[in-house]
Amino acid sequence: MTLPSEVRRVLMTADALGGVWTYALDLARELDRHNVSVVLATMGGPIGAHRRKELRRLPNVELVESSFRLEWMADAWDDVELARDWLLGLEQSWAPDVVHLNGYVHASAPWLSPVIVVGHSCCLSWWDSVRPGVPRPPGFAVYAERVRRGLRAADIVVAPTAAMLAALDEHYGPLPHACVIHNARLLAARDGEEKRPLVLGAGRVWDEAKNLQMLDRVAPRLAWPVLIAGSTCGPDGQIVSLRHAAAVGEKN
């Protein structure tokens, strides 16, 4: 990865509810190799102890926390507006060279810096994939318009797959300034460790789109034990229990 020499600080949004957190930290780790600092602005809920431990390994990251609800959550729009003002205040205080948003709506704010939006998922494509043929909730119309405005305001839109980019273009497009940058991770090799006969599922157990409850149901029919890594507690406090697979939580 090559960065323009004038990029020295990035204001990045994230949450601690799923893969966006891992993505944000991996990107921050890579940016550290290029002497770029990251102001990590979190929303959606508190940061757990093990995530704080991860952050302590990243000397280039300054964490700024909030409890504002995310744009895809229920009854979130008042919080989204408050978060908009909060983020603009962070831009004034930290003077980033780039604003990197892992969400959509706030891209339409009056930023002074160039804005990158990364589309990891969206409510419309989620609904159409998980509940095909079922009418969308009325509140999705407001969500769709707010996301559309954000995507059109961004200087560039990035998606991790061509399929996700096509979904964004279908539901909110056209997107003239967009590209695919695939997600990847550098994992340290563990010498001497032998592979074990097991099935590992990973993802938010409470998210229907991950289909991990199906894996839990078929676990008794499999010859290998099934382990599922991921949160069983949703953002609204809902708990999803596993009956057959072993839940190993979110620890890294």
C-alpha cells in the first residue's frame, strides 16, 4: 500500500459490534507502518476489555468513544444527528487529512477533508437476502434516502467485494466514484500447532444473515465438534443461545 506523503492523520469511524472493528484495527496497524496516526471514533456501544487490550498494541491510534446509536439500529435518527455534530467537532479538533467512514449517512455532513466511505453491508441488501419476498418495514424508506445522500456525497466509495458494490449501486446508485478493495488479514504462523478435526463458524450469532443458527442445528449430525466464535448478544439486548455447538465468544 502506498499513501500520498501529505496523509499523516485519518479520522476513522468504527463500532465494536462485529467485523468493522477488526477491519478498522487491521487498517490502523498497516497505516502505522506508514507513520499515519488514526483517530478512532466509536459509536454503537461500549468497548469491551479485550478490545481495549487490542488497542494498546497500536501506538498510532487515539480512541474517542461515544454511545450514539448506529444508523441501522432502531430509533437511531436523533443519535445519528448528534453523532454528526460530534464527528464534525472531532474534525475541527484533530484536523485529519482524510475522513474514513465505515458507515454511510455521515458522509453528507459538511466535511472539510476528503471523505472515504466503506460499504461493509447495508439494511436493504440484508433484508432482500434474508427475507426475500417480505415487504420492507416502512422505516427503511428514510434509511434508504439518508444512505443514498451519504454515498453521493462521498469522494470515493469502497466495498470489500464486487457483489457488495453491485448491491450498493443497485439500491442507492449510480455510484460514479467507487471501487473494490478486498479485505485481507496477515495472520502470524503458529509453529508446532497441529490442525484439529473441528468445524469453526464465525460471525454475529444474533444476525440472521450469518446463518450460524443453522450450523448449530445440524451440529449433532456432524462427525466433528462444532465451535462458533462471535457475539450471541445483539445491540438491543437480545440473546441467542446455542443448543449444540460450543460458543467460544469473541476473544482473539
